[in-house]
Amino acid sequence: MNKELQDSLKRKAAVKAADYVENGMIVGLGSGSTVTMLVDELGRRVQKDGLQFTGVATSISTAQQAKSLGIKIVDLDMVDAIDLTIDGADEVDSHFNGIKGGGGNLLWEKIVAINSKKIIWVVDQSKVVDTIGAFHLAVDVIPLGSQHLLKKFDDAGLKPVIRIGKDDHPFKTDSNNLIIDLHLQKIEEAKKLADYLIKTVGVVEHGLFLNMVDTVIVGKEGTPQVLTNPN
Ligand code: 5RP
């Protein structure tokens, strides 16, 4: 799929998702290019339609964008709970298991997600897959000892690579951690992998979001498709 078409499908999903935001809600705002489109749309509705809600951002860049559009942003610890979080994803399968972290924001995204009453993902149709794993799986790690962790993952056959940023230096997350990307191609036993990763000392969080999302809005030609998680 070419980028122009993909962006138009992302935008369709993002605009549809904006309909779920109601006055007075506390809304988790994810990260990535699809969420950038969502935040643009929400900013437009705040300015033109008088929509009023409070956002909790999953990255510094989302917070900056939202504030610049007149959306009120507060820290997660200032709210009791988040009514709805809308976020992007890199892949999602029919069991509503997904990979996130393409932009390196998975830690904040997961913290916001687990404090949300409802989660919606906005994706274009290329991201709906039979088996997750073709997209690299991001693992957020503490810098101290990260070379040892890299070797451990390599020995375990997880094909790890330290993510490099645009400045040719190791990519730093908003929490100043590093990202190790696992190039697995296929993840057959996602729960087992998630358990292994989270128990490994030095790992802060990983990008497997297993059966956490309630609704996936898929941008496709024509009307976006709304997939509802039965579990
Ligand atoms: C960032 C993420 C993003 O939500 C994910 O990478 C999707 O991004 P995009 O909407 O740009 O395709 O998880 O950490």
C-alpha cells in the first residue's frame, strides 16, 4: 500500500474515532501519525464545535500538539481514571492481540491503557494481520546493562537490534530509556513471550498489548470498519 493511500485510510479511522469523544470525558491520547490526525480532528471540534474534554497524553509530542490546538492536557496522576483512550497500533490480529511501540512510546501508552475504562485503536487495513510479529516488537529497557540484555536476547534467538534515532544515536524514549527491537517475523506464542520479557531484569515494558483493546476502527476504502472485542 502506498503512503498516500495508507495516510488517507488512517485519517478515515481517526475521524471516525473522534466521534467517540464526548463532552466532559477524560480521554487518553495515544501517539503516532494516526493519533496526530485524531488530535487534529479533536482540536478542530474543540475550536469549531465547542467540544470540551480533558486529555491525558502518552507522549511529549502528543501533549505538545494537543495543547497547541487548545485541548486541555493533564497528568495521569491528576485523574482518577480515563474514560476512553484512543491510540494507534502497528499490528492487530483477530484475537485483538497487537503490537505497539513503532514510535517508541509503548511504556507511557501501556500505563495510560491499563488506567482506561475503554480502549479504541485506530489503524489502516494493512495493520490487521493473521499473526503478529512481522512488525518489529519494541522492548523498552533501562540503559544500564542494555548491551548485556542485547546479548541475552540474541542468545535466545530473538533477533534484537538497538533502535537508532534520527540523529544516528541510540533512540531515547520520553523516559530516557532505550528501545530494543525484536525482529521475529511471526509471534506464535505471544503470552509466553510477554511473560518472559516482563520477567527479564532491565526490561521496563514491551510492545505486546494482548487482548487489551475493546474496539478497533479500521480505515479502509469506503466506510471504516468497527471491530468489537467480544471478551
Ligand atoms: C507508538 C505507537 C503507535 O501508535 C504505532 O506505532 C502506530 O503508529 P502510526 O499511527 O504512525 O502508524 O505505538 O509507540
